Amino acid sequence: MGLDTGLAILLSLASSTIRQVTTGAEERAEDRIGELIELIRYHDRRYHAEDAPEIPDANFDLLKRELLDLEAAHPELVRADSPTQTVGADPSTLFEPVEHRVPMMSLDNAFDQDELSAWADRARRRLAAEDFGDLVCELKFDGLAVSLRYEDGKLVQAATRGNGRVGEDITANILTLKSVPHRLPAGAPQVLEVRGEVYMPLVAFDALNAQQEAEGKPRYANPRNTAAGSLRQKDPSITATRGLSMWCYSVGEVQGGPGLVTHSATLEYLKELNLPVNPETTTAESMDAAWQFIEQCESKRHDLPYEIDGAVIKVDRLDLQLELGSTSRAPRWAVAYKLPPEEKSTKLRRIQVSIGSKGKATPFAVLEPVFVGGSTVEMATLHNEDQVRAKDVRPGDTVVVRKAGDVIPEVIGPVLADRPDDLAEWDFPSICPCPHRQPLTRQEGDAAHYCRFPHCPEQLRGWIEHFAARNALDIEHLGEQRVHLFIDLGFISDVGDIYALPYDRIRELEGFGELSVSNLAAAIEASKQQTLTRLLVGLNIRHLGDTTSELLADAFGYLDRIMEAPVEDLAEVDGIGPIMAESVHEFFQSEVNREIVEKLRAAGLNFAQDTGQAEAQALPQTLDGMTIVVTGGLEGYTRDGVGAAIKARGGKSPGSVSSKTTAVVAGENPGASKTDKAEKLGIPVLDQAQFERLIETGELP
């Protein structure tokens, strides 16, 4: 073999090896991107759509940062449905949908001065001018983004941001806010959309929690979630009692009015129209001046009568905003600076474990009281055993505490210089703290321990309260105190027993008159007609929230179909994914849970979803057994509408292509990753005309 031939073989082998390594790295990156997208979607729904975040803001930001870094390293793997390319979470169907004529976008974040400077440098490079001139500096409020629409000076509609394209109609609730004018002064534009943030002032939050304590009800966790939940009430009279307020900070669609050329002038104009604009807003002539504003925000954040979590910096000139444009999810002319949580030191007295309504055992720190993040903290989460081990915190330590996202107190770690030499490590308990003393178990790959004993009183109380809650079966007159009483008396051992309460015995109890028992019985009876979505929420299935319960209910229609569905079919529902699918399947494989479901069936509960079931069944089931993936826009259909059309004809409409996909429909601006994958798998790719023939005839071209 000659030298040239040998060298050629070596180069060929090296090239092959590089390709294999590169392919392996790309596959690992693609897998991790998929995992991150699922995780971020889940926590995004918990925060935006369900107002019930499970992790601190800082942890959520880390997930997003990891996804951004992976996508930057592998731009060919960027998916159109990635959270980095979209805004917020899809709205629920508790309210009528509202399509935003001008999208309500999110903001990109900066976490330090270098990242803020990097944003400014990127903006300058995009401009024909040498610099962007003045900046507008605003507080970043911790509330719920909304849009107000005025026509001929009258407030005609209010909507949440939702996913940026479609929000929820909350007009009746917004009308209860004293800070929002119902009419604008004479001369207002013919059409004016105003964007802003609804928040709960701290004085209102404290008063509400004082009322909760006086009535023996649990305290609300934080003003942000309480504001969001208060604004998204079906009964506006409840919203009216919550003391909500609003700050306006931008405009959407405008028809008529003065020709404004800067953002600062726009805010002044909104003030003239009697719309609430925050007085802390100012202009800065340079990035250095903007940084000074941020430092001032940090120093006085806890002196403000409302909560903030950062600052927003915007290019002032509107023509430059137009020139800079936006990405699919955020404008390039603005950036949000996230303030770091405040940290304080205190003594860790002991570590205890609480059992949640789903049996999850969560360690928490009992602390010497310390004032941090605007309130006194005596307990803080430690999340799970791995976190305790990683942080190496021990009872007796001096520890650093902060409010993660300025909401959830958490222990950062110990002050090792202050640790006594003989301080023992803390061991996670192997037994549930409830009287039954059942084992706490941890499955492989799971970060948390769980008590699996179905009659654990700690989780039973939480489950019953959750089942009766407003977002589940909505059983009035069955609050925390009554739940605890009925469990202690042996009236309730699972949620099915709610529908077999011994009312004759309850009438004999102190504090229960004929009227109160009658009201309780009527509320329990009325709850039998709630939707399948609400029943799924009430069943308290691990990982399943309000929005994902609705996705399952809409996809399968009836509880029995969900109970019998294999994991693969559950995971194909857009927005569910393998983790939730496995959890749902595991729940319904449990004999104990099946017995509870049969109790509910015998009691006469509705097991069907009520959103168009009859109409769907009336349509010809031309797509029965088919899985159709849609990418890009179709004329005459909204994104949700095309999925509904497929499901109404018996088909499935997941968000990703797999070997089980029947066909891919490519509309305007389709995602290349989906069409490419379809071609590789030999799956037909249809245009709109072929799709419409398919739903009419059920025959592929």
C-alpha cells in the first residue's frame, strides 16, 4: 500500500470518526433540547396559565438559559415551538378568547451589567445611526400583563396576554379596578389599546391574608399569584374585593390621536388621558445612567408599596424601535433586567418534612426569624434530599436565606466559617411523619420522596381540599376546617366519600344547622355536573395541572378513554409529553384509584368533557385513528382551530412528528424540521387543499 493510499484511508477513518462524534453530540443536544422544551412549557403553564409556580424564578431562568445556549450552539436544532421562539402559555378556556391585533410580546432578560451592555451593543449594530439616543427606564412590576382596548374613548375590552397572540377576555373583572378609567377624556383616539400590568398593592395583600387568617383559611403565598388569580375569577364581585390596581406602560393598536415620536411622549400622553403611569419612570441619556436607575431600584425595592422584580430599559425613539424590530417573542429595542434576590443570614434550627396532597415529601428549614425580601421569614424550602446534600446544610448551621424570585424563601447554603466542628449531617427520614408511619420511597430518576400510602392523613387532607377547590370541583361550603373535621370523624377516607356524607350525623354536630347542611349538600350535588377538565384537576394526578387537564379532556373526551389509553397515546397529545403521560397512566393503573373513580361514577359524576362533545360526535369521523401534524398557517384557521377541526373528526393533532404520524400538513411558513422529518420517515406532506379533501373524505391523496 502506497503512502498516498494509506494517508487517504487514515483521513477517511478520521473523517468518519468526526462525523460519528459530531452526530452523537447533536443527538444528545437534540434530546436535551426536547427535555428542556417540555420542562419549560410545563413550568410556563404553571406560572402564566395556572398562577401556581412550582419552582423559583431563578431556577426557571436557568432552564431557559441552558436552552438558549444549546440553540445558539446548534441553530439547526431550533424548533418553531421552542419557548425561546414563543410567548407565555396558551390561555385556558375559562374565559372567552381574545385575539390581539398587535401581539403582546415578552422581553428578553439580562442578569448583570455585562449582559445589559451586550444588549445595547447588539442594538447599536443593527441601527444605521451611530447610537440609539435616550433610553426610558421603568420598573418591572410583578403582576399580570393585560391589554385595555378603548373605542371612541370607551373601555370596550380587556384581555390577558395569554400566549401573546390570544388572551382571555377579562373585561368584567377589569371594570372593577378603581385605577382603570371606564371612559377617556374628549379627543382620545378612535381606537387605543393600552398595555400594562395588574398588580396587588402590599397593603391589599396584607389585608386579604389577615382576613384569611380570621376566617381560618390558608394564607395566600405572594401578591403576584394572588393578583393573577383574583383577576381571573369568573365572578367579578370577587375581583372587586381584592384591591387590585394597574400601571400602564405601552400601547398596541392606535387609530387617531397625536403623532408621537418617542416612548416617553407616549407615556406622558397616557397620563393626560387619566391612565395610570408609574411615577418612577424616567429617561436616561446613556447606558451608565440606565445602570444608575437599576441600582436605585435595587436599593429602594422594599420601600415601594408594591412588588417589583427588576427594571425595563427601552429605546425611546419610536422610529428606532421600528428599525430594530423584534424576534418571534420579544422586541429588540427593550430588555428586562432581573434584580438578584436579597440575601440574609440566620440560624437553621431544624429540618422537617411536609407531605403534600400528592404524597410528595418536601424538606423545609425552620429558621430563627429574619427579615428578608420585605417580610419576616421563619421557614424556607429545601426542595428535596439532593438539594440538602448538595448544599450541605445541617441543623444548627448559620445559613444564607433569600426569597427566590422575591416570592419563595429558600436556603442558599451554610456559612461554613460559623459551623461547629461536631455538627452532624441531616438524614432524610425513611418514614412518613403521619400517624400510620408508612415508608417514604424514591423512584429511580425522581428527585423527590413520596408517601404511597393511600390513607395518609397528611396527603388526604390536601387532596380533599384540592378536589373541592374553585379550580377543580368548586364545592362551596367544604373548606379546610370542615375537611379536617370530616376526616377526623371518619366521614371521609377518599374523595369518593364526599358524595356519601352522613348528613343526619353532621346535623348533630356543633355549628351545623339545617341551612348550613342543606347548602353543603346542594353544593356537593351541583359539583357532579362539572366538566371532565375539572374532574381531572380534582383527581390530583402528579404533574397534571389545570391547562394540561384540559388538553387531555379535549383530546379524549371521556374519562374512561383516558383511563384505558396507553402511555404512547397519552404522550402524543400536544403539550403533555412522556413525563406527564407516564404519571397519568400510573395513576389509573392503581387499584385504589380505580376504586375511587368507580365511587365517583356510582355517585353520578359527569365523566365527559362538555366543550362541543355533541357537535363533535355529529361530524363525520373521517380522521378516526389518524394522527395529523400541522405546521405553518392555514387560511381560514387559527392555530387552535385547525387542531379542533382534526379532533372533532376523530383524529389526533400532536405538535411533533413521529413514526405514528399519518400525515403532515404544511401551511404558510412551515417549520423545516417537521417537513424534513416527515420526508425522512416517508410520511406524506399535504398542502391546504389536500388537507381539506382529507378531512372531508378521510382519504389520503
